Amino acid sequence: MTHDEEEKLYGLMAEFDTPEALVQAAERCRKEGYKKMDGFSPFPVHGLPEALGLPRNKVPLVTLCMAILGALGGFFLQYWVNVIDYPLNVGGRPYNSWPAFIPVTYECTILFASFGAVFGMFTMNGLPKPYHPVFNVERFALMTNDRFFICIEAGDSLFELTRTRRLLESLKPHGVYEVPS
Amino acid sequence: MATKHIKKSQKETDESILGGDHTYGSVNEKISSIVLTKEFKPVWLFGFAVALTLFLVLQISVGRLFTHYIGIWGINVPVGWGFDIINFVWWIGIGHAGTLISAILLLFKQQWRTSINRFAEAMTLFAVACAALFPILHLGRPEKFYWLFPYPSTFGVWPQFRSPLEWDVFAVSTYATVSALFWYVGLVPDLAALRDRTKHQGLKVLYGVLCLGWRGSARHWFRYETAYLLLAGLGTPLVLSVHSIIGLDFATSIVPGWHATIFPPYFVAGAIFAGFAMVITLAVPLRKIYHLEDFITMKHLDNMAKVMLATGMLVGYGYAMEAFMAFYSGNNYEIAMMKNRLIGHFAPFYWALIVCNLLAPQILWSKKARGNLVILYIVAMFVNVGMWLERYIIIVTSLARDFIPSSWHDYAPTIWDWGIFLGTFGLFFTLFFLFIRFVPMISVFEMQELVHKKKHGH
């Protein structure tokens, strides 16, 4: 295979019948030193993130930051409105009647934290992304039904078509496919 | 020996929440095929037609309200809150079971939630949509509802954040938004499954767009599961806060019968109680019509009946404390209010409520009764009616008989009150029928996960 043909390749993909086989395959590939790879499954497979050597994800951090932003934003919105811009004297109560501001502060915290969790998750996942090279593999359409895939990207420094293919084939997959980019 | 026994009982539980001999593929096939078919079941068509008719009643009633304003309703001084607020509290309470099932049971790792969470969440969304209509419609000028939101208006006026009614705006809108997010996030992988399954090119594109190009990547699942768990963690205090704030709408006032510290927790218990009754009301016919007995098993119904019984007892405790505190307070107005309920003007409603909410569910102590669909359904219906009566009692008895006898006045709903109430059933069921036909009503990927767990016994 020439260098040019390898350039057009996104990676090599292997298909498995069970989540256990996928986890074992991921484990093996990581031990071989591959880094740019990903697993694909119809449902979250436990042990797969560890097998792929994924770092801790940052969704909780984003959620926490948004929660703090929501809490401060919610409280100071009320403070600014009811104390600074439009002070209302209700039965002589203090303008900054902070206990009465708690419910709205609380709701804003939860609203912003939820936005953080959901939109943070989708953004870090790079979604929405209508096109991705893995969809070029015909068998990949069966993934959401009951198939499990691992894909080693051509961009990995260790990637070499014949060697990588031999490694994937040694894992007893259902099949190994080239993923055109 | 002991561990063996535990293992065995664990296995039995797993089996009873997922019947039949299912594989990852067969689960997908079974659930997706309800959506991906050209066939419309006659039952579905009939139900949808009835729902649309009721929805039309809503449109007519709301149209009349918009042209003639709230004078067409039965509310007046002193009963300024009538069907509008009764229905608001009733509908939003129903929604709470959906969040409980999807969020709280997820945190408690209750696997039986899996096959009922999707449609319970849908129920939440649609119930909140019905609920949210009422506070807007009961504004004297419903077209100015956006004044409730803090936005920089040219006339320089801002909302009053010390009012529980303003808290409501934030609580209900946050609840609706977070419920919608939770539901959609859960739906994304299933929409991808539909995309991969459908043969229709247009639908493939539609589902492809809706699922945001989901490709089941391990990195994505990793963040997805974290986000889903965080959402559940956020949804749990949220659902408690929403009905607490609705309880505070009443409790912060000085009206006899409302000014009670027990209101927030007692409202939350009532909400979950009513919500589970509605989930049973929906689940029993659904599993029959769509042959989902393998997924929504008798174990599910049994568990839901138990939750209903438990929350029903909490609500009963609330009633007892309400009565006790009224007399214990020594406050003449509180005592008069309670006497009005127990032996006075409103006694028929009050005792009907006790029968529906307190006595009827007692039959669920019996395992046989929980296993009998007819009995279960009848009890759920009693609770649906009872919880509506509860809000009627709370709102009407207190307002119609307040401090000065000269201002006493009774309340009677008009045809337009009934029109809007029945109409919201139309809105709810129209949305629900569309949902069961066009969206997978059971979470495919979570069921596949359950199949996996069942196979490996963990």
C-alpha cells in the first residue's frame, strides 16, 4: 500500500459480538501503545473508558462552574432589581431581604447547572456532528442494534496498516474494516 | 449458603423486571417497531380522535377567555382562586412522579425504573405544559404574562422577588426546562437507533439531525453517563423544591388552613402520590395495547403500587397533622375552618377525599390486590380524583369562609371552568398519543443495558 492510500484512510475498525470482547480488545490495543482510538457501543459499556485509558471527564467541573454562576447570577439579579434599580418598600422589610431571595437563587443554580451538564457534555463530545468517517463503514449501521466496534485512527503514531490490521485480527473480531475518511 | 440465597433472590428480581428471553437486538426491534411502522392501531386512532376533540374544547374555552377575560369563570371575591389554581397544582403534582422515577430511582440504582422512565418523563413534560397554562390564563391580562420575567423593560418596572408567586415563575419554568433536557438527553441514543433502523431516507435524515449525529463513541458515553447522573442529582432537589414552592404559595399567606409549616413536605408527598396514580393509569393500558408485558412486568406495577401506598400514608399523616394543628393552635379561625371541613359546609367533599386518598389505597397492603390489574386501576382512579379533591378542599374551604362572615361567599365553577379543565386532558392526551406513536416509549439503550446485566448477573 502506498503512502497516498494510507492518507485517505481514517482508520481501521474491528467488529465484536459482545461488550466483553470490546473491552478486552481495547485493553490489548492500549497495551500495544495505541492512543488515538475509540470504542463504539449501543449502550455504555462498563470498564471501556478505563480500558481505552480515557482521562477523567470534565463534565462535573463545567457543571459546578455553571452552578456557581447560576447561584451568583440569580442572587445578584434579585439584589440589583429589588435593592438598587427598583427598591420596593414592602411593609418596612429590608430591601435586601435575602431569605426571600433564596428560592429563585436555588432555581437559577439548578437551571444553570443543568445547562452546564447537558450543553457542556454535547460540546465536549463535539456534537452535533452530522458526518463522521465511521459512518462510511456499512456494518456500522448495526452498532445501535447489537454490535460493538473499536476503531484505531490512522493519525496514531503507531498506526501502520498491515501491522495494525494483524493486531485487530488477532483479537478474534467478527470482521476488520477500513474506514475511508 | 447465605450468599447463595442472596444471589438467587437477586436473580429473581432481575428476571421479574424483564420477562421473556431478550437480546440487545430483540429489545431494539420490539421498541423501535412501534414507531417505525406505517400502521396506525385502531385503538390509537380512536384515542387520538377523542383527545383531539377535547383539545378543541380547550381552544374554544381559551379563546373565549381571551376575548371576555376571567369574568367568564366562577371565581369572584372572596374565592379568587378556583379551578385555575386547583388544576395547576393537580397537574404539576402529576408530573412529579416522572421526575421521581427518572431521577431519584436512578440515584438509588433501582433497575425497575428503566422500562417506565421514558414515558413517565413524557408524562411529566405534558403535565407541566397543562399546569403552566393555568397561572398564565388566570392573570387578568394573560397577554402580559411576560411581565413576570425580569427583563429590562422601557417603563423601568421589575418583578417583586419577595413574592412566592414570583418564585413559582422560576420554579415552574426551571422544572419544565430541566425535565425537557433530561428527556431529550435520554432520547438521543434511541433516536440514533431509529436512524440506523429506518429504511425511509427522509426519516433517516430527520432522526440523524435529531440525534445530533450520535455514534455511540466510548468517549461520548463516558461524558454522557456523567452528565445523565448529574442531571438526576440536580433533578432530585429540583422536584422537591418545585412543589415546596407551590406549598409556600399557600403557606406564606395568613388565610386559615393555608398558614401551615407542614405544607411544603405534605405537598411534595401528595404530588408523588398523585403522579404514581397517573403512571399506573397510563401504564396498564399501554402494556396491554402494545404487548409490552415483558418490559413493564407485574413487578413494576407492584413496586409502583407500593410507592403509591407509602406516599398515600404520608399524605394521610399530613391530613392528620393539619386537623390536629388546627385545634391545637387554639385559633378560632383555624378551628372554624377545620370544623367546616369535618362536619360543616364542606364535609361531603372532605370525606370523599378521605375515602379516595386514605381508605382506597389501603387495599394495596394485600399482595393479591397489587397483582390484580382491575383493582390497581380502580385504586389509581380513586387517587386521581382524591388528589384533585384535596386541592379543591384546600383552596375553596379556606377562601369561601374566611375571617368576616359578611364576606363569605360560595364558589361554583362555570361551564368555561369545566371546559378548560377537560380541555387540558385533551392537550395532555394529544401530546401523549403523539409521543407513544412517534417516539420510542421505552428507553432502548437502557433496556439493552438491562439485558446485559441480566446475562451477567450484576
